[in-house]
Amino acid sequence: MARMQIANETSTWLLQAKDFLYEARRLKPGPERNDLRQTAKILREIARLEAISQSALGRDWRQRTGSGGESAV
């Protein structure tokens, strides 16, 4: 199973997804459980996109300031 690498600071989205999955596991199979699992899936996707966005912002900042060993063109 692939694991998502989590930084020292866990995303609020991931914590919420964990709570939704915990609640879904307590329910019997059915539509309500499926809804909670789908919500958790969407929250994990939001967390992934947020991490990508923050990473891109960090790269952009390093390029503009000249730090990070890369030369800005």
C-alpha cells in the first residue's frame, strides 16, 4: 500500500479525513458509511493539492530571492 509522506505539521484536511474514516468504520455498510468515506477521500485530495501548492510557492520564492542554489533566469 502506498503511503503519503506527512510533514511534521499534519494538515487540518488530513486530520478531518481521519475523523471521517474513524466514524465510517463504526457504521454498518450502507449509504451513510459510503458518504463518509467519499468525504474523507475528497479531504485527502484537498490536502494533497494544498501540499503541492505550498511546495510550488516555496520554489517560486527561492527562485525570486536567489536562495536554494538555483539561479533565477
